[in-house]
Amino acid sequence: MNSNKKQAAKTSGSNTQKVGVIGLIAFVLSAMVGGGIYDLPQNMAIKAGMVGQVLGWILTGIIMWFIVRSFLTLSEIRPQFTTGLYKYAEDGFGKFTGFFVSWGYWICECFANVTYAVLLMSTLNTLWPGVFGNGNNIPSIIGASVILWGMSLLILNGIKGASWVDITGTVVMLLSTAVFLVTMIIVFNWHTFTTNMFATQTIPHLSDKSMGSLANQVKNTMITTLWVFGGVEGAVVLSGKARSQKDVRSATKYGFLICLVLYAMASLLPLGLRSYGQVAAMHSPSSGELMNIVAGPWGRAVITFGVVIAVLSSWLTWTLLLSQMPAAAAEDKTFPQAFAKINKNKVPSFSVIISTIVMEIILIGSHFAGHAFNTMLTIVGTMTVPPYFISMLYLFKESGSNKTFNPQKLTTTSSRNGARWVSCLAMLGTLFMGYAAGIEYITLAFIIYALGIPVFMYARRQHAPKEAMFTKYEKIFAGVILLVAVLGIVFVTIKH
């Protein structure tokens, strides 16, 4: 989601400066996993019991595979679109849709970075108990703000997002995660794992409560599982920096499979140590509490170290890369031209500063969220739905005929009809995940999308003052966005 990211520089240089398959896999893993895996046990346990989680991962794996397969096909038939989601939208449906995707993905990744901040500060609370709470109290906001602006200053002064940064963070994340998973395997108890496995009973001494029907449990897990897979398209949107399109496809496929296995194990194995009710009540990061139960302070220390390194590396990388999306859109004349400004260090300075300001506003807003981390990930997951859906719709549209599907006669691993069916199923899966988020978060997402319309109008007035701002169909699209946003404001107002 996860995640938008343009090539870090258009003038990429020779192959020695390109990212290979290992670097791309590391980026995909960093994009998808980041620090989210450390709190996955609690995130899933508050939504479903053991069987519900198993079914949730199976359904998510199927849906995400269709999405991954669609992105792989798009990378084959449109290798020239090195900005991924944004360019698919613009090429298929015009400037406003391209802006819609770039705006939404940019804001989405700003929210995603704030989840890093909340998780990092709640993790530091284990070192200084009572100081940072759940990661969204006043000391947490101050601490996270210092880190956020410090990273932005480093980027503005020329620090480059290199693949070794992702590799370092990913290695630390994988090692600490491996320690956690191996520990959970060693202490795994089958009786504990299968007790109240359908989550239909209330068992006070286990803190278990009835979670409703299996169908409801599976649906509730969807928004969490969508969020943790955000960034699966990371290698695709960085294809301009890749040594070859084959590396892009390999990184996307293997990154997805590795993450699916890691995620399922991270959420399910702890249920062999404690009930879902007990895991659901744990503080962030829940994997640290689980390790503390088994191994004491050193076990928690392993997770704390892993969270800090993994989150900081991902946070730095995404702070750099999310600023590239509006910069790229400005170059293509869909964002205001100020976003394309490059400083002496060849960094899109205005875009970095505005991105940091947006993240600061979201960070301050997190103070008013009761469960800040879960709230942030739900917003991120919901805002990922439209960009994914539009990308899948683009593939569905382009695979309508041989003339549009593969005009350059490139080698592909999918037939036109196969791509059409896969994209159709991916769209249905994406819509289901949006439905699983609930109407409150869907309307909230459209309020955020609606806030971008004046920005688009300003950009069009700058870049094409003599042209109409919207086509006929774009006016309808913008009207729908505004209507849903207004309904969302009414809905939120009534509810609260």
C-alpha cells in the first residue's frame, strides 16, 4: 500500500546505478512489512479468532495475488510507465484521474508514515514506561515531530534513498522477525491454539469474547490485511530504477509470497501461546509483549531493536519517495508547478517540505484518535482502494482488444483474455476490501480526495490556462467525489 514512489531521479545513469532484484525485493519487503508486522498479532486478534484469521489470510492471499498478477502484466505491456499507478490512471482516464490517483496515493503514504511514528513512539515506551503511552500522547507527538523534520532536513541536504538503506532495514526486520517466529514455534501449544478457535464463546479468564459469525470475522480482518500488503506495487513503481523488467516481476512476485507467509505466521503462531482475547488486549508492539512472556526483558529488547531499526529505515525511505509522486505529477502538469522545484542537491525541495507539513498535521491529529495505530492503518487501507481499483480498471480496459493490449508486441506471461479475467477479479477483490473498511472510512477517504480538487484546478490554471479544467466525464467524476464527501461529512457529524 502501501505506498507513491517514483524513480528517485530521472537521470538514473548506467546499469551499475540501477537496482537489482535483491534490492527491489528488499524495497518491496520494506514497503509492505516495515514495522507493521511487529503489531500484527494484536491487530488481527481484535478482529477474529484462529479460524477467522486463517480464512482471512487465505481470502486475502487470493485477492492480492490477482492484484499482484495485474501489476505484473501492466509492467510487461507498459514498461515505459515507470511511475506506475499514477501513469496508468492518466493514460487510461485523463489528467484528472491521474491527479486523483497521485493525490490519493501521496496522502495515503503520508498517513502510512504517521503509522511508523505512532508505532516507534509506542515501542520507545517500553524503554521509558509511561512516557510515550500508546504512541500518540503529547511527548510522542513532540518526539515523532523531531524525527520527522530531522529526516526531511537530511533529505533536503542531499541524502539519497539507496537500496542499501532498504536492505539494511529489511535484514534487521527479517532477523528480529525470525527470532520472534522461531520462539513462537518453540512454545507453541496445540491445545491453546485450538481452544475457542471459532471465537464464538465468551471465556472471561482468557479475555475471549464472542466475535460473531465467521463471515463477519473474515470481513473485519480485510482492512488490516489490505494495509499490510500496501506497497506490493513498490517494485513496479520503481521500475525506472530497476536493471530490467524481469527483476521487477521477480521482486513483486517473491516479495508478495514472502510477506504472505511471514504475515500469516506472525498473526497465527502467537495464538499457540495466548488466546486471541489476551493478545488483543496487549499494548503495541504486541510481539514485544509476547516475547517478554517467553524470554523476559531480552526478548522484548530484540523486538524493540527490530522495530526501531526497521521503522526508521522505512520511514526515511518513504519520506524521500512519497515526495517524488507530486514532483513527478508536477512535471506532467497535473500538480502545481512548485512541486517540481529541485534544489541544488537535486531533491524536490518544495514537495519534501509540503509532504512533511502534511505528515505533521496528520501526526497532531493522531493525538485525538483513541487507538491511533489501528485508526491510521484503516485510513491507509481505505485510501489505497481507489488507486488500486483504477489500475486494475486500466488493465481491464486495455485488454479489451489486441490493438490496445500489447501494441508493441512485447513478450508477456499473460494472454489478453487471461489479463482481462485477472483484472476483473482483482477489481472485485479490491471493492470487497473497500466494503470491509466500512462506510465511515470510505466517506472519510473521499473527504480527503475532495480536498485535492482545488489543487488540481489551480494546477490546470497554471499549466493550461486556455483549456477547460475538466472534460465532460471528469466533471461527473468530480461531482461524485464531492457528493460522497458531503455525505461523509453529514455521516460523521451525525455519528459524533
